[in-house]
Amino acid sequence: MTNLTTIFPNGFAAATESQDLINPEEAFRRHCEAAGLLIKDQIIADGEIHRVSHVSSKKGALDGWYILHTSGKVPVGIAGCWKEPVFESKWVADTGRTMSFTERFEHDKWVAEVKAKKDADRLASQAVAAERAEDEVGTYADASNDHPYLVRKHVSANGIKIDRAGRLVVPVINQAGEILSYQTIDADGNKRFLKGGKIEGGFYELRGNRKIVFIGEGFATCASIHEATGYTVLVAFDCGNLAKVAKSAKEMFPGSKIVIGADNDQFTEGNPGVTKGRAAAALVFGEIVYPSFSDSDMVDNKPTDFNDLHCLQGLDAVKEQIERVAGPMRDKLAFEFSRADSLQLTQIKWIVDDYIEADSLAQVFGDPGGGKSFVSIDIACCVATGRAWHGHEVKQGSVFYIAGEGHNGLARRFKAWQIGNGQTLDGAPLYKSHRAAQLYDATEAAVVAESIKELSAQAGTIPSMIIIDTLARNHGGDENSTQDMNAFIQHLDTYLRQPWNCCVLVVHHSGVADKDRSRGSTALKGALDAEYRCQLDSGTKTIAFESKKMKDAEMPAPKNFQITQVDLPIQDKHGLPVKGAYLTSVDISGMMDNIQKRVILSGNQRIALNCLVAIEAKRASDGIQGFAAMVDYDEWRDSAKEHGLNARRFKECVEALIKKNMVLENSGVYRTVPKAAEEPSA
């Protein structure tokens, strides 16, 4: 027990209020119980680590641990669990008063000394354990496949050993191939590590093809992955060791793709298997795959890992789910080439003539409420039905709309499109997701691709377009991170675009400071084949749709759309029809043809002129003619401001357009100047 006079100079009587000091062992026990660590035996306060059962431990398993010191100024302890749920909790005795500065200094000094001694003792213990492990493992026979644990797990021994007590022995090795420790597994599946042995950074290798190197947690899980794929798999023993083993794998196999075969700890808060697996994959620019289970699998089980999948559904199910992410397990070059003289020239395959190309990655971006979803829905409906898109021919095909938000609103917009265009969607191969998809996650992207594949097969079509609305809702990582964005792009290409040579159209938000580009990492901009900006003019309620990038074709002409309301076949609580909306074209191309386009205009002047033409087009569509159709300065300026022109720049543009005889001013209102008739040729 702690010497109370060192803390309370007035003796024991002054300490009667502090039960933590009177009986620190019991106080520490209560702390551990509150954290879920049930310590049934007597607590030993010797500063050493002691293994105990955790509340969720299997029978006979010692997954929990604690260390309690009572030799310092104040009793301190730490407890935790190595298995799910992983935790670590520190405890400091309540002394009933605050330590003085001197006492705190002395206590911290003691803690540092204890830690240094423990570190030295641990290194010495690890060295002794490594020597013992090497000696013992060398005397053990190879395990046979008929061991009860292996039979129950449906896997082979894969080179592990068996000790004289009949327990399986899985060596823990380092990069140099040196044995650091070992893990034993008895017939009931209880696992123990050699006392004092080093586990951190250590692994066991199931050797195979090294084009891909998988890393998993337990031996049985890794054996299932290895037997399903034929690839090398490293056993990391627990999820906390995945990152260190992944780093070692990258150093040992620099030319290999690293894939984390994570446990899907779906019944544990925070899903530590997937969370730590994803972090390990990101550390080495690898991928993560984890198993998914059917409802029938959950009836009498709580499956989490690939061995559970193996036992429930068979080895083919393991192979199938892994292939969704890692690709088919066939012998081919990891990095392929084609001879230049074998390359074929092909024409551009348009889905929407001049705008949407097959086998491409495209983007529509704009401010919230800027009309980008309206445009995307309009394109989706046209492609699914084969209807021309505002004068441009369409190649009909199935469309998959991955919606991250506004599901009720989308139903109304699809219905409004049908009413407004007089075109039914009945039987059209247009599909909307029930939820968002976290496409930064390779496994999630593979699951989405599998659903698309099945629905396409049922419809007898192949996907023509996959629309992701919006990136923010369907990304899953940090859209400002180049690394995360590159992973997102890679998954769009690998799992969605390449299997069907379709167009993947991403709906995204404008940048905060720069409205002329989409927000987040510029890695996306570089990967795009086509990019379009949507800008809503709040004055005219017109959506300007303009091309910002077209990688392999001519930049298409800008378009302008009007949001038009229709009555839907449902009523609100007052019995009135609910309103829906769809897009109609506002054709300014003819008006632009009537303007003297031979005059060279700056970018800002072109923006100002387009704004004026759009307002005039709206006037014309509303039947307003003559002097009443002319546009006053403030309305024109406000429209230009919506498109990025400040007041000073706008004024300069107006003066320049008048000077170039592109715009006519009359009593403070403006109109465009039609092109003069061509002189007859001599």
C-alpha cells in the first residue's frame, strides 16, 4: 500500500476521505469494470503486465490486460484489451487534493523512470523471447490439415507448426526472416502469444504469387484469402498491427500491389477492422477489401472476416468478393503494353452528340441551387429513353443515377420531366440508388459495380452512363486531399467506367473563392475528359451551361435553359397540385448569329454580351417586343455579376461593346445590334 505520510503529512487520519489511497487495488478494479474489463482474481500491484478476461472474451481467452503501480507518490494504473473492442484506459488515484508543483514534478520524474526501465526490460524480454521462439519452433513438426481447428475453419496448415501439447504454432517473423515470437492456437481456437515476445511489425507469410500482396489479421482469415487467390498473404495478427506490416510489405515488395484484407467488424462500434485497414491501405497507396454477408448469414452468427465468409458460403464466395476489388486472379502482366502499330484509329463514340462521350470521365459543377442536378437528370432521362437532348442526337442506353441526397425531390423531377417532355419513363433502363456510395472505398465501389452488373443483365443492356450526384456525398474521403481524390478517380475508372466503356458523370460544387472551377483537389480536373459549368442567373432564372474542358473534341457551344414548372399528379395538404420542374431550352444561338461576331471580344466582354443576349431571349420567349424588350443597366449588371463580373469591369465592358457597335444604348436601356446585311458580291 502507498505510504500515505508522503502525501498527507498529517498522517492517516487526513487520508480517510481518499478511498483510492486506502485500497488502490479495489479502486482500480472498479475503474476497470467500468471500462468493461472484469478482473475476477486478486489484483497484483507490481508494475508488471497481467492478462485477464475481457467481458466479451471467449471462454478461456485472456484478451484483457492491466498494469498497476502503487510504489510511487500516487497509485497509477492502465488497463486495456487487445481484441474487439480494442481500448486502453488510464487511472490515477484520487488523493482528495491537488498535488503541489514539487509533488507533481517528482511524480512525473518517477513515471519517466518507470517507463524507461519498462522499455529496457521489454527489449531485454523480447530478445530472450526471440531466442526461445527460434529454438522451440525449430523442434516442432509441421502441422497437418486434420487439426481440429483447421478442420473447423476449412483451411490448410500452410506451413505452420504444432507443439507437443497439440497446439498450432504460428511463427512471428520480421523483414529479415528472423523469428521474433509465436502464437499458439488450441483446438478450441484460444490464442496465446509467447510471453515477452515482440508482435509489433511482425507477421507470418503465406507465400504465393507476389503480383498482389494481401495483409489480414488472423491466421484462418489469411489462409482463406491465400487459398482463394493464390497470392501471398501476410498475417498481421491484429488490426492494430496492419499499418506496420503494410509498411514492411511495401519495403519488401516495392513492385507489388498491396491490398488489406480487413475484418468487417460490423457489430463493433466504429468498425475498427475496416477503419484501421483503410488507414493501413492509405499509408502504402494500397487498397482495402472486406467481406459482406447476406441476411441469412446473420441468423445464428455474427460473421466479420473472410474465414467466416469461407465457412458460411464457400471458398468461391471469398474469391468472388476479393476479385471485385483486386481484379480476376489470372496470370497476366501487372503492367501491360501494346505496340504502336497495333493501335486502331476510331471515331469518337458520342452518347450525346458533341457533349457526352462514351468511355469518359466528365463533370458538371456549379453552386448549390445552380441547376447542375436539373441538367444531369435531363441528360439521364434523354439517354435512357433515346430522346434527343435539346437538338443533339442521343445513343440510347441504361443509366444509373447514384444519388447522395434529395431522394424525394428526384422522384418529383423525374415525373416533371415526363410530363414536360411528353415522354414516359415506363420500362426505361433508368435506375436511382437508394443511398449514397462511398466510392473512395474500393470495396464499396466494387459492391456498387456488382449491383450495376446484375441490374444491367436483368435489363439486357450495358450501362451507358453512371451519374454520381454529388461528389461530396459519394466520395467518403477528403476531397481536398490529392491522395484521396486520386483513389476516388481510380475507383471510378476501375470499377465503373472501364468494365462497360461508359461515361461516368460527376456532379460537383463550385470552388468557394473561384467559381470558375470545382472545389477540392485539382487532381479531378486533370483526370476529366470533359467538364461543364452550370450558372443560374437569379434575375432571368436562366441556367447557363458552358464547356470548360473537352479533352479530345471541339469545345461545344454553350447552352441556356429555363426551369419550367408543371403540376404533378399529387396534391398537398390543401388539395392543391404539387409543383414539379423540368428544363426547357432558351435558344440564343440564332440571336448570337445575328450579332457581328467578326469583332474580337475579350473574355469579360463575351460574358457581358452573353448575359444581355440571354435576357433578350427570355424577353422574346415571353412575347415581349419593341422598346419594352430592351434591358436596363441594373438588370444587365446584376446578371453579369452572377457570372463573375464586378461593377467596374462590367462598366468597362459596356463601354467597349457600345464602341464596337455590338450594343445599342437608348435612354438608359440596351439591346444588341443585329449584323448588317451582307453586301452583294460584284
